[in-house]
Amino acid sequence: MQKVICIHPDDSMLVALSDLSAGEIVSWGDEQILISTPIKVKHKLARRAFVAGDILTMYGVPVGRATHAIRRGEAVTTDNLEHYAAEVELGESKPYSWTPPDVNRLEGATFNGVVRADGRVGTANYWLIFPLVFCENRNVEHLRNALEGPLGYTSNDLASFTLSLLGEDMEAPKPVVRPFPNVDGVRIITHNGGCGGTRADARSLCKILSTYADHPNVAGITVFSLGCQNAQIKMFKEELAKQNAGFDKPVLVYEQQQWDSEEKMMKAVLQDTLSHLKEANKVVRQPVPLSHLKIGVKCGGSDGFSGISANPAMGYVSDMIVALGGSSILAEFPELCGVEANLIDRCVEDDDKRRFLGMMRDFEAKALAVGTHFADNPSPGNIRDGLITDAMKSAGAAKKGGTSPIVSVLDYGEQTAKPGLALLCTPGGDVESVTAMVASGANVVLFSTGLGTPTGNPIVPVLKISSNTRVASKLSDLIDYDCGPVIEGKPLPDVANGLFDMVVATAGGEYKCKADRLQQYDFIFWKRDISL
């Protein structure tokens, strides 16, 4: 097995594919390099000698500056490398040229989607329940508990295990025949917003909730309000009208301070919701073209292999979907630091070039104003597994977006309206970013990880993609697809085609992602304070 890999011919560093010992000799092409210090798998070694101040590259772009002299064959670590990203200015650029992947085998292919009255297509059919203020989270959870078991949606129930630990004998529960087989589930959102904070935060929350209500994966909504909070019912309905002036789904709203009994209110809520579930059950999946796929691409718990295996495989899938007339969304602006020039070159419209660069600079300025920086983005886990600067992490993270032209640049909560690849301004935080991609219209999310993460979403399937086979095997209950074979030499297109087939099966309801099996339904909206 090859012991090292060079990602780009001009790179200053090689990546260790296994643990390397001092005194060992490794080869890359005609190069023979003596390892001068122990180097852990996924970490980097210097391809030549450097002095303090030298700029080191990976993926063909600058990713760090040497803080001390580095010998050829020495481990590159946080002790001898600091974050560095080249400054970017708008200038003259040539029209972007793109060669899409071959998708001839998919001509005429379909998936079984959920088609709404306005023609938009979902990948699931959920009833959604959420509060306008955190005070109502408990009622949301009570309603979910009252519906899930009797309607046959409960999974991963530990109650029988608890009884066994107490010495109680309990027969295995009989499976419930789902009375609404065409409704894929009752999903909830809980959050810590809606009151306190700023009015702008309340408005932002209502905007994001309105996008979830309008999402084609949602059949209708049950909404709880306390009554006195900042995020008023009127505010939510205003945002819903802005989101979709023709919104025609059922909206059931209950304001607790208007009732003299919580029990009465909850019984009314339950009765009304069940009545509308009967209508939601009339929707039947039907074959639709693959051009209706809208994916979001995300990474979290990344490692030194993420930018070599999982992220490029997801980027290949993104390119396939764009070539088929679908859409893809690349987010996490702090993790695009250092690759702005490439992304700007790929923007079709000059306005989008300016908007992207302006958003990046504004984001970084706000970070600096509170004493932090994009350089602080890599987590201890990232650094431990080989991603030692933000620019290095970003260069690998950007691979999720493939190579297709960029047709739009979106702010948090804005919708993707054009087929093709969009850039979406979000922080790098897993849940904040996935929350936003779904709000922008993604109907499947691809999420790469090198270390493992439990992130999911209430209304859109999140496929967990591993960068290495060890994590895929160890965390098999979390991971849906293993891209580790790329590290072992399997051609990237072969691995990516398998991933694409899983995306289609998931969109058509034939495959249930691990996040949904484990009921990982996460939602955090970005309050626009600094979050990297």
C-alpha cells in the first residue's frame, strides 16, 4: 500500500496514509524522502526544507506559514505552521470552463418523490410541529409523544430495556400498523429562541421556521405560541407570506395564554392534528426526474482524509446532480477561507463574485471585532487528526462543491431558485449549517465526517459519509456510506457513483438514513452572533 499521497503536483506537503517512523524512507513518484520525525496517519510531512516565513501549500493553494525551520521529511504541526490565506481581490477573469461528469447512464432515470400542488418535489411527507418560543418546547414534545407511538413512528425505544434492568418481564411490543402509511412521520422542532435576545433574532427565527413550513417535505404544521413573546404569531405569518404568497398548507396555531386549561388545549391540538393527518395521507409518491434533486453538502468532525476521499466524492455527486439539471448547496463560509479565488472564478455573475467576497470580509470583520478569527475554526479533533490550519481545512472542505459553475450566492435563510451550485453563508457549526441548507431548499443532505457525528435534521434525510473505513466500521450505526476505499486506491468515480445511487434511493424513500433511524432530528438557527 502507498504510504503517502500528494494531492496537487505543486504541494509543499505529502499526507501520511499510515503511521510513519523516523528513519523510514517513503516514495512519491521519483522522490525518495527520509522521515526525520514520527508522523501520524493523516498528518503532513514536508516535501522539502523550509525556513521561518515560508508559505506552504496543499490542494495547490497556500494553507500555512512556517513559524520555524522545517526539515525535509519532518512532521508539519501546529508547532511549526500557522494559518495563512492569500489575500483576494476582484479583477479580470476568464469565463469559467467546466467539463461535467458523464451522466449518460442516468438518462430518463427517476426517483419516487412527493409532488406538491405547486409542482415542487420533496423526498418525504412529514407533519411538522414547532413552537414560536422556547416556553412551548414542552408542549411540542408532549404532542410528539402522544402521536409517535400510536401512529407507529416510534423507534429506538429504551423503555423495555429500562424495565429489564429493574427486573421486570415485558413482552416485546407488537408493531403498530401505521394508520397513515403515506405520512413518513410526525417531526418536531424545539429551540431556545423567540423571546429575550433581539427583535432581529425573533424575526430571523420566524423566517427560518417559515422556510421549514414551506419546504416540500412538509405536508402541514402545528404551531404553539405562548402569547407574550417577541416572535408573535403575526410576525410568523408575515414571514410565511414573504416566503410563499401562495402558501396553501394547513397551519394549526395554538396560543396557550388564550386557553384556561393546558389539558383542554392539548386535546384540541391532538384532535385537529389527527384530522389533518388524514388529508396528508392522501399524498402518494410518484416517479419524477432526477433534476428535482436538491442536495446540501456539509462536513463535520473532519479529519486529514476528508479532503482526499469523502469530500471529493461528494463533490463528484454534486457535479452529477448539476449536470442532470438539479441543485447543490455549499455552505460554511469560515471553511472557505483560502479558496475564495477559485470560487470567485467559478461564479457566473459578477454580482455574485462581489457578494461572495463582501460576505466573507464582513463575516471575518465581525469575528475580529469580538477577538476571534477564521483561524480559530479548526477544532481540537480536527487538529489531532491532521487539519492544523483553517486554510488547510478549507481547501479540503471546498472539495464538497465539486467543480461546477456557481450560479448564486445566498445569505442565511435565502432560497436557492436556480438549478446549479449555490454558495450559502453559514457558520461552520454542524447543526446551524444543516438547518440553513434545508431552509434554502435542500431535500437531501450529504454530510462527510472523519471522526463521526450524530447530526441529523427534522425534515430532510442527512446521509453520513465517512472519510475512512475505520470510522465507518466502528460507528456503523451512524455512517451510511464509506469513502475509505478511495484512500486504498479505488477510483474516485466508482466510489462516487455508489454514493449517488444511495442519494437516489434515499430521495425515493427506499433507503432510510442512519440519522433518521436514530431519531437525530437537530435544529439550531444562527442568531448572527459570531459562530465559526
